[in-house]
Amino acid sequence: MKKIVLIIGCIMIMMTAPAKENPFLKPFATPYGTAPFDLIKIEHYEPAFEEAMSAHQSEIDAIVANPEAPTFSNTIEALEYSGEMLTRVSSVFFNLLSAESNDGMMDISLRLSPKLSQHSNNINLNEELFKRVKAVYDTRFASGLTPEQIRLTEEYYKNFENSGATLSPEGKEKYRELSMELSKATLAFGQNNLRETNAFEMLLTDKADLEGLPESLIDAAAAKAKSKGKEGWLIDLSAPSYTGFMKYSSRRDLREKLYRSYSKKGVAGGEFDNQENVRKIVNFRLEIARLLGYNRYSAYSLKNSMAKNETAVFGLLDQLAESFGPTARQEVEDVKSFASQMESRAFDLQPWDWSYYAEKVKDSRFDLNDEMTRPYFELENVKKGVFGLATDLYGLNFVKNADIPVYHPEVEAYEVSDEKGDLLAVLYTDFHPRDGKRSGAWMTSYRDQEVRDGKDNRPHVSIVMNFTRPTDTKPALLTFDEVETFLHEFGHALHGMMAKTTYGTLSGTNVYRDFVELPSQIMENWLIEKEYLDKFAFHYQTGEKMPEELLQKIVDTSNYNTGYLTLRQLSFSYLDMAWHSLETSFDGDVRTFEQKAMARVQLLPVVSEACMSTSFGHIFSGGYAAGYYSYKWSEVMDADAFSVFKKNGIFDQETAHSFRINILEKGNTEDPKILYKRFRGQEPSVEALLRRSGIDN
């Protein structure tokens, strides 16, 4: 069940390369079959996609034409192994479309979108193919299949069912139309978001505009301006630049300017406006859900999740809102009071003030800020610490291999070996923001793990981030939040790298959306453990360990503003569910709808022209539609799971082994509730999260 995700698009005319020179048209002759990035040129993509789709369709035709009765081998397994070339070119193209894009690739994505949608529909709506899949599905328990083969059969059947295979001929044509239009709208949404983000620059030329900024941020802003051929200090909407400025700048007018620019992405009118795309996307999704027999898109989507239905999702969100609400409101009052004292007047706290004054309260209360910890989080040391955690827990070893091609000079490739010294995976790391890379942080794969013809094909995994860059005078010194993000994405990487399944469709992170965040979020817990920090948090100049006093401050501040941060996350989940639990088509005002959806957990004044929906890529151009609650759902599990490590020891080998064999290796070969209970011995409870957060319930 090969999945292709379309992301963004732009305009440029391409040349077509001769097929004999196209590296995609044959298996990669590189170390471990990794992508030959050094040979791939932009003109290779379109002919490769065309030939790959044609080859894939021929393979599908052969499955349908097979005169033998449908079996797991000649139908389900044949489907699983089909489209190898298409998977090869898709994994490279769509990953680079996010990490190393350009106008030409964006244009290709626009041209490919309808073709790939049509190709996918031609398979999923193939009546004779579905008959064969259904025949295997109907006899799966009486055919001597292994549990994993049964699971794969069920996944293929559900995919066909969810993609319109059971519809009437008229319904299938309608599904084709809707899926095509939805693909175009999500593509346009992502393109607008990326372009507007990259278009904004705030160039500062007066040193007075730098008031309050730490030296590290000033140096980074100067380096960014210099790289663009400009004099002064350049602030943009990339994470290190935006969050740093909002946290430290004492220039309220500039904070407001930056906030308004950030919060109006996609809603300010003009060529990048996403309001109509939001309407189209939610309406197309609703129409697809209705076509398949559901009143709401959320009901259609959640059936393939741990939560199963909206009642369970809202039950968790409401419980957390009630538990964390009083703490959150008190935290806002504390920051407002501090701001009033600091400014010697009754202070009207606005969203562009929150990060600045919350950081001041933190500094005053705990005497701790990012600039105090940065010297101890030099990127090279952090890499040793993050990789070292996998060594301590699972015996993994990471060795850089310069012979493995990479797609940008800043990207590094590692051979990852297991405790026996056998190759486990190839890991790519890509740390810093640049033009052509979308914002945020993510894990992805260029090849999923699978066993074919008796050979265990190990995965090729990548983690992509946007961390503080080195400057002319200092190496890359990360904030605490950036180190936490590194651990989070590395947790996803471990889930992919340690996969031990037979079929790629069931491998690694190919699990329910509300389960996939468990392996990532649990890794964040180690960052507030002194025993772990003491292994890698060394001063980049002196080599001295982080002082015990500073270590304790990190632990003491771990729950600072936990209520505010929880309600902020809940607001995104409520917004997502509001959009995707609509039962009638939406043609109203996007901002008004959003403000109503988030009102229950709104803590700061609403800025009338601000809108998150129009840049909410997770749900409108990513895979989290009716699924953003997954972060909180998984957080309940990660707190509960880490309590076992806390009880047995944070580096306890037996606990780590249990987590590995029951969670990390299994992928989607079994129901996640069964997997979790096998590790934990019981179902997860919200109590561990409340205790960790210091919330009395």
C-alpha cells in the first residue's frame, strides 16, 4: 500500500533528460542502496515518474489478469511489492520538496499532482483488483496466514474501502473528482504557506532596534543579513529567528510587527491567501466522508485510530482542559502581574508580549534562561548525547560515512549498527534553516524496512530541523527547546530504524497517528534527568560539565507554564476537530469560525486579524486532519511509559528491551493497544501525566 504525499508547487519550464541517464530507472548503485543525490538532477524527476507510473500500472494489470484464484501471495503480497520504481522516485522527490526545494521542483509538484491522484485512483477504484483483495480478506483466518499477513491483508482491504472501492460506478467517479480537487487544494495551501513564510524579512539597521537581544541572536541576525547581501540584522519567520526575537526583544513595537506578520500568514489577502483553500479542503473532505457513508470527516478518519471516535477524543481534550485550566489561568495572571510591576502601570498583556514577559518571570523566579544553558548545548556535544542515549538504552552505534551521497553539504549520513555490530539503518541529519526548506522539524524515510526474498532491507531515515546556526565566532549553540526537539525527532527515527517487520507497509512509523508520537515524545523525558544531562552537557569553550546548580534549575523549571502550554496545544486540537466535525458545507468567515472553536481554552486577548487556520500545515497540508489531538493522546502514554523507566532506572536495560521489542520493532503488525499493554502491563492512565506536570487532580 504505497503512499505518496503531495506538498507544494510553483512555476518553471523543465527539460527532459534521456532515460539512459536517469538514475531513478534502475536500482541505486550506492552504499546500502541509498539515494544517489549527487547524480540526481531536476530534469530526471518527471520522466522517472512517468515511467514508474506506467511500470506500476503494468504490475497491477498482471495481478488482475492472473488466472489463478486470489491468494495472499499472488494478490496482497504482489500489491505490496509493486511500484518499486515509483516508491524510489517519490521518496526522493517529496522529501526534497520539503527539505531542499526550488521553483522548478514546486512546478513539477503542480504538474504531478493530478497525474498521481489519477494513478492512485486507477488502482484503488479497480473493481477486479478489489474483488481479489476482498476474496483474500474474506478467507484470511482460514488460509493459514501468519498474524502479520492477516494484518497486512486487513490494511489493504481498509485502504481500498476508504478509497471508494465499494462505491457505485457513479460514486467512484465522484470520488475521483473530489480526491483530485482535494489534492490540488492541499498542494496550493502548502505552497502559499511556504512562499509567504519565506517572503517576510524584517531588516534592522539601527542598534537601538536590538535592545534586549542576546549576543547569539544578534550574531545570527547579522550573519543572515550578510548571507542575503544586506547591511544590518535580518529577522525572519524561521523558528530560531522568530521565537528568539519574541522572547528577548524589549522593543514591543517590533515584537508586535513580527507577531502580526506571523499570525496573518494566509489571511491577509493577496496571492498567498489561504482562506478559500481552507474552505475547499474541509468541504472536499466532508464530501468524501459523506460519499463513503459518514456524516463527518472526523468519524471517517478516526475509525482507523486508537481513539476510534470523536467521543474519546473530546473526552480526553475536555479532561485535560479541566485539569490544566486553573493552573493555566493562574500562570497568565502571574505574567500579567509581573509585566505591570515591571512597567509600573496596569499592563494590557497581548499575544506579542507573552514570550517576552513569561521569560522575564522565569528568569526572575528560577534565574534561568536560554543564554545560560546555550554554552552547554553545543551541537556536536548534543549529537553525542542524543546518539549516546540510543547507545545506553539499545546498544546502537553511529559512524559518519562520507561516501554516502547527501542532498546538501550540511547534511550528514551515518551508518547505524545494532548491539551485535550489524547494520541497522542509514540516518541522515539536517539541522539548520535555509531557503528551500520548510519550517518546523520532522522525521521521514527514504526507504522503509522490509524483508524480501529472505533479505532484511534496512531503512534509510532522515531527521530534518531548523536549529540555530553557527556564526563567524561561535559554533551552533542550541536552546533547551531545540535539544528537546532533536530528541523528539530522534525518537521517531528510532521507531523507523529499529523496525523488525516483514512488510514495509507495516514497518516503523506506519502506525496509527495517535500512536506514532509515543516513541518520539518519550525521548523528551530524559532531558530533565541530571544523570542524562551529565553525559553530554559540557561547556563548548572550557569542556566543563554543566554545574549542578544549573542542572537543578533545568529540573525545577520543567513544569514552568505547563498549564499555558497545555491549553495552547488543546486549542489547536479543538480547532482541528471543529473543522473536521462539520456536518454541512462551510462557506463562512474562517477567522470567526476559528475564534469560536478555540474560545474555551483561549487565554490571551484575541487579535481580530490573526488566523492560525490559514497556516496550519499539520491539518491542511499534512497528515493530521482530525488527528492533531494525537500529541496529547500520545503524551498520556509517554508519561505513563516513562514512569516505568523512572521506577526501574532511566537507563535500565530490561525496560529498554521491553520498549524496543513491544513498541519500536513492531510497527503496525498488531493493534497498538495490545502492544502498549504488553509493555506496560496495563492500559495508560492520565494520572502519570498530571503527576509529571505537577497538577493536583
